[in-house]
Amino acid sequence: MRRGIMAKMGLLVCVSAVALGAVGGVAIWNLVSINSSWAAFNKQVEEKHTYLLDVRASMGYGGTIHNFKNYLLRIDKAELQAQDRYLETLMVKTDEVVAAVDSYRSAGRLTASEQADLDQVAAMVNEYRDAAFTIEELAAQGRTVEEIDTAVKIDDAPYLEALVGLSDALDAETVSSTRKFASQVRSAAVMVVLVAVGGLGLVIFGGVFFGRRWIVVPVTAVTAAARDVAAGDFSRLPDADSSDEIGELARTFSEMAIARRDTETHLAAANRRLDFLANRDSLTGLPSRILFTDRLTKALLRLERVSGGVCVLFIDLDRFKYVNDTFGHDMGDRLLVEVSRRFTAVARTVDTVARFGGDEFTVLCEDIDADADAQVIGQRFLHSLDDPIEVDGRELVVSASIGIVRESNPKACVEDVVSAADAAMYAAKDAGRARCEFFTEDLLVRPQRYLAVESALKDAITEDRFSVYYQPIVDLASGRAVGVEALLRLADEDGSQIPAAEFIGVAEESGLIVEIGEWVLRRACRQVKEWNETLGPESRLTVQVNLSARQLAEPDILRTVGDALDDSGLDPSLLCLELTETTMMRDMEAAIDTVDQLKSLGGIHVAVDDFGTAYSTLVYLQRFPIDQLKIERAFIGGLGLNGTDDAIIDGLIHFAHRLDLTVVAEGIETYTQYDRLRLLGCDLGQGYLLARPQPPEQLREQLGDTFLPNARPLSETASGHVGSA
């Protein structure tokens, strides 16, 4: 049977209570007895005092007899009758004194002295009574006062001595009884103290003896075990050798200690894992950004003791986003793992190759004294990606843009060094990708320019600094303009034009392209509607408007396009929306669904812009509901110069025609290109050779003319996208 600490302590308290109760009962009985005796004594003394007061009245009685004697001597004979009433009063008083003496006797427990004093008082009272009758007789006989005084002699001394004796006896009895009561009270108090001390001693003894056995010993064991556990020693856990609360505490503590030991084991493993994750990339196993930053910090500090410099390479894979968008993130991750292996293979053993984030890698090289040495290292990393990478049976061609910075200042800021390498990497991308670029101070202008352009875009929306230029799209067979492409232009605060290639990317990254694109769409639809009305009812001039990936993903893109058509009154079949391959491949299924809905708005046409610049460009042609194929200017530039480009363009044109697609050639800038495209059967074309982008007021007068080249352009080697002029 389980007996808890409270039950044991309760038993100890009960035993102590019984012992204390027995001794306390005796003390209480003694106190009750003392109280009863004291009450009886008080009653007796009170009665005696009452009777003594009555007896003492006889003193007044004795004085009355003397007064009576004197009174009789002064009155006339005629007044003798009055003495009878006076005598009657004396007799009554005498009876009262006798009654008081008898009452005193009846109080009991009289001492011999008290008895003798009472007898003396009684005798004196009788003597007073007899003297009163004698005085009355002598007065009746006509005796003189002197004769009565001589005949009646009263001695008061014995009476007074008796009264004093009674008072002294009563006082002595009171003092004696009080002392006796005080002695009994002291005895009872001593007993109560003994009871309290004994009970307390019993409780203390029981508490010490049993408390040590039941509480102190097991609690001490638990405490010692707790100190051991706190120090990491789990070898001496307490034994639960009792079934009470302390035993339960020991058992629970042991279970908690075991749980803590297991938890600490798991935490240690988790901390090791967290330390790995904090310092290592979970996908590739390379050092993380944190570890790379730490090593770069230490490398810069070492420059205070040794000469030389450190080199940081910032590597970004080119068009890696296309891999994720086309093949999925799982394949992208496996590609990153293989890239990290190739980078590690070409790095020196003392170098740190880290994954900085996403498709970005950083390399730390120490003891690099010259830019030439850094260039050699950068080229080594570039060439590590020359061979295609096979992932899941698919070969992927990957390149990288590398930014290089060499630092010899030990006080240089780590963030500044990494930012400089990052800026150099973007310079490599701007220079054509798949190359290395060193950091120069001029590269700091790029982010500043980005912020300036973003600010200019926001201001341009409110200040109406946007404008739309139009470049004719020409039927190469007839030379007549069948449509125009709307190209956005932005004027800076000083009136100069900001190149489209510079602000379009900023607009897309900032999200402003949605609002700007809607404005362009509405403006272009109204303008072409106006031109068609001017050119006559037979005019079917179309307008092509670029639609960014951000716009295509907008939930209300259908409403936006529909509102632009409704507001302008333009026939939907005269609107052609241009989408890049990247836009269409970002989310193929969603893009197909959106394009289908757009084409349902009354015959809107869809064109693939910059065809040939992304991965697997032929995959979606059989799935996407497109109408035009616009060949990227990079393919047009080599026409007539080598047979390869001619063959590619020839194949693309025939392939598109087999799919019933209209082919548009972009960037026609030479007679040779123009002639070859016509010869290969290309349907439409646009470029500087035919017409430059123009504001609507200039182009209006030319729309009815033909756009056949009749003079050589200013530059046979002009370059740049049509939207950048």
C-alpha cells in the first residue's frame, strides 16, 4: 500500500496530539479544579464580609444606648412616652445584630479565634439589651442622670476587640487562600509549560528522526544527482526506493535526467548539423556565404603581416533561370551540384570556392600579386564549363560571367570587396557573357544609374515624360507598310532620351512595367485606330505591342487588353501582342492558357519576339497558339556573309511556313540582308534600312508610301535593337 509523506507526517502528528492531549487534559482538569475552589472561596469571603458589616453596625448600636441614656436625662416627664418608640427601635437593631452574628456562624469553616470573637459580640449585644431595659426602668422611676450613669456601666472595649479580631481573621483567611490559589496557579502553569515543551520536543524529535529518514536522505540524494546532471554526469541517478512523494520525485527526476541526456545527445547532433548548415551550403556542400565572408575577413587581416594581395572572383551562371523555367528546379539543382564539382576541381587547394546564393559562386584566392595571375585563375574557371554538362540524360551547355577584384589593402571592407566583384560580374554580362571582367571605379556608376533610372521612371509616370515611337513593319514583296511596332521612349529631365535597353529592364524589375505597359497599349491602339480612319476604309494597318512576362502574369491582363480595345475602338484582329521566348517558357501551361484567352478577344494575333535566343526554341511552337515568328537580329546580321546563317534563316522560314506562321525579320540594316530575305521568301521585315522608329506626327505622312530601300543606309554595320535607337 502506498503511504505518502503527508500520511506519515499525519500519523506523527496524531501520535503527538494524543500525548499532548493526555498531559493537557490533566493540566486542564487541575485548572478547572482551582477555578472551582477559588469561586467557592470568593463566595464564602464575600458572605463573611457581608455579615461582618452587619456585626459592625453594633458599634452604632452601642453608641445609641449611650445617646439614649443622655436623651432620657434631658427630656421632660411629659415626653417619656417617646422613649417607648426609641426603645422599640433599639430592640429591632439588637435583633439585627444577633441575626448577623448567627449568619456569620453559619458561613462555616470558622477558626477558634473567629468563634470566640463572635461569642464576645453576642454577649456584648445581650449586655446592651439589658442596659437598655435598665435605663428605661430607672428613667421611669425618676432617677437622675448621675444615678443612671452610676447604675449602668457599659464597657465597649471587649466588643471593639471582638470586631477587630473578626476583621483580622477574615483578612488573614483571604491572604492565606490567595497564596494557596497562587501556588496552585503556578503549579498548573508549570504543568502547561511542561506539556508544551514535551509536545514540542516530541514533535521535534519525530520531525528530526522521521524527517531525516523520509525527506532529508532521499532529497539529499536527488540534490546530489541534480548537481551531477548539471555537470553532465548521468551515472549516479537516484533510486526510487519508496512509494511516497519523495520516491515519486526521485523517479520523475531520473526520467527527466534520462530525457535530458537523450535531448542533449540529439541537440549536439543538431548543433553539428546547424553548424554545417551555417558554414556549408546544403545543396553543394561548398562553404556558405557566412564562411566565405569569415575567411575573406581573415585573409585581409593577414595582409598586415605579409605582402601581396587577395583576389575575389564573383561567378554567375549565364541564363541559369532558363534552365529552371524550362526543365524545373530539380534539374537546376543537379546542374548546380555538377558546376560546383567542376569549380572545385580547377581551384587550388588553398582557395575557397563558396556558393554565395542561387546560381552565384565566389572564389577567394590568396597570395595573388598581379592582375595577370587573377586573369589566369578566372580563365581556368571559365574553361571548366566548356564541356556540356549531362543531367538526367540531357546535355546542357552552361557558361558563366566572372567579376574579378584584387585587393591589397588590409583595412578594406569585406562587403565593399564582394560588391566590387559583383559589379565586375555584371560588367562581364553586359559585355556579352561567358567572360571575365576586372573591377574598375567606373563600374560603381551602374548601380547609381539604375537608381537614377528607377527614379526617372516614377517621375515620368506623373510628369508625362513617356512617348511612343512607331517603326513600320514592311511587306518585303511590295514594300508597303502592313503594320507598325510600338516602341516606348523616355525623356530624361534634361530632355535627352534614355535608351530603352537601359530603362525597360529596370521597369520590369521594379514592377513599373505593368502600369507603363498598359499606358503604351492604350496609346498605340488609339493611334493606329486614328491612322486607319485617315487612310480610308480599306486600310488594315496593324500594331504590334510588346507584352512583358510581368504583364502576362497579371490576373487582370484580359481586362487590360479588352479595355484598351474598347476605349480605342480598334478591331482586335489588328492588334498583335509580342511575347519573348523567355516570357512564354517561364510558366508554359499558364502562358498557353492566357494566350488562348487573349486570342478569344476577337482575333488578336500573337508573335514570338527575338526567336532563337532561349533554350529549346522549337519545343513550344507546336503548342503555343502563335501567328508570327520574329527572327532575332543576331541571325539576320550574317546573311550573305556566310552560308551557315543563310542556311539557318532558310530553314527557319520554311519551318515557320509549314506551321502556317508569318515570318518577320528584325534588324534589316543592309541591302544584302534585304535581298537575301526576299530571296529566301521572308514575309515581313523591319529595320533601319527600311525605316527608323519615328514619333507619330512624322510617320503619319509616310504610311501611304512604299518603304523600299533606294539609298544605302548611313551605316552598313549599324547595331543595336530597333527599340534602342
